[in-house]
Amino acid sequence: MFVIVEVVNERFVLLADGDLRKIENPKVKNIKHLQITRMQADDVLTCLSRGEKPDNHIIRKNLKRLQEAGELDGKEVW
């Protein structure tokens, strides 16, 4: 499970999980190879909307919260 931290263009995004793939070295992925959900990492979104890069611990905390809340069972794919 990853968080989209930046949209490169209409085909590619940058992903991070705050652990193995840190914000300093995000993974470039083609959008068509991803399973996009409607889940949001709110703290990460807040940082990005302010023009700041979120810290790795914020990304990890948000991903853990999403997993623990059981929202993976109710995910909706776009």
C-alpha cells in the first residue's frame, strides 16, 4: 500500500510508503499499473496542499491508520 505524493503527468505518479520507499526517493509508477482507491491519507493531503513534503512518519502513520480502520475491506476502485 502506497500514497501518491505527486502527479508527474497524465501517465505517471510518484508513490511513497514512508518505510521502504521514503518521500526522499519516491517510486515512479505508471497509473495504469495501479489499483486506485477512494481512501485518503488526510495528514499527507494536508501537507501536500500546503506545498510541503510530508515526513515519512506521517505517511507511515496514515497508512497504518487506514489499514487498522479496516477500510481496505470497503475500498472502492475508481
